[in-house]
Amino acid sequence: MLNSIQSFFQQHILSTQDESEQGMEKALHLATATLLFEMAQMDDHVDSREREAIQSLLANRFSLDAALSAELLELGADESRQAICMQEFTRLLNENFSQDEKYQMVKMLWQVAMSDGVIDKYEDLFVRQIADLLYVRHQDFIQAKHEVVE
């Protein structure tokens, strides 16, 4: 699986960056995709609306075309299924994202949660936990939710 991840990023995303930046960008893209997919499966069902929302969010966030964002979504889904906890992903984002990028991550999680029209109690809890791990202020957590729900 690691070979497929490396191949994907080397061929499609990171061809112009130096090697150390490539590794970090790969990891940040994958961490984002993994958290978004984990959000989608919080209610024990990942439907097409949630997959489409994740793919669109990844495409917009990382300037990817549809095929590349779909592939990144699948890599994130694989990581999500294999991960024991989400802390390794949130630690990486916390160390490398600005406060605004962390806020945008929380907002993206809310967008995935709302994509099926209902925010399940487990989805709400998951966003709250991720926001805490990213040191996003509670008022920003609430603001992001209100922006998405409206």
C-alpha cells in the first residue's frame, strides 16, 4: 500500500517539489483524506453524497482534478480502515497547519457530516474531538458548524 501512495503522489502531485517537502505534502494530503473519510463512516454508513463531498473538498483544498481526488479518497479510506486511532493524523496536521488551516479542516469535517442532511451524535462528537486535538477554539468549532449548517 505504501508503494501505491508514494506512486500516486510522485506521479500526480509532487513532481516539482524537493524530496523532503514531497514527503510532508504526501502525509498532509493523506491525513486530511483519512480524517474526512473517518468522518463519513461515523454513522456506520458511507453513502454517495458523503463520498462526493469528500472528493470535492480534496479537489478544492489541494487543487486536484476529479481522478486524482478520487484516488486520494480511496487512499484515505484504506488508511482509515487500517488506523487504530486518529491521533497520528491530527498530530501531523496540528504540527504543520496554521490556525486558519486547522479551522478549515474542522469546517470540512462539518461539510462531510452535513452532506447527507443529518448530523449524527457520533459525527458531532468526532468533530469535537478532532477540533480539540487540533487546538481549535470552541467558539471557532461552533462558528464552523454554523457556517456549514446555514
